[in-house]
Amino acid sequence: MGSLSIWHWIVVIAVVLLLFGRGKISDLMGDVAQGIKAFKKGMQDDEKTAEKPEPVKSIDHNAAPATTARSDVGSKAV
């Protein structure tokens, strides 16, 4: 009772074909194929951008911090 026999699958496929029709299923499969192609193209585009290394940005820790005060901080416009 746990597994489905071939007759169960035939009935299920027949019901699906009757509900959706042959045209809708083929359109759906075409849409799925286009989605897979778009996904693969997107993955290839990501790999191409990953190959270009970004320039390394470094921070100089020995630089003296800027001590100039801003004149507009704390002032209120009247």
C-alpha cells in the first residue's frame, strides 16, 4: 500500500493532461527551460565579474588624525 504502482502513475498523468492540456504543459516546460538558461547566463556573468580583482584598499594606521574642528558643529541658526 505504501508504494505506487504503474497504474497509479498512469491515472495521475491522465488527470494532469486532462486538467492542463497538452499546450499548457509544453508552454510551462518552455518557460522552465528559459528560466534555466537565464540562471546559467547569470552565473556565468557572476564568474566573469569575480575574475576581475578589485584594487586593494589599505588604511594607513600611522597617519595623524585630523584635529581641525568644524565651525558649524554646535552652532544654532537664529
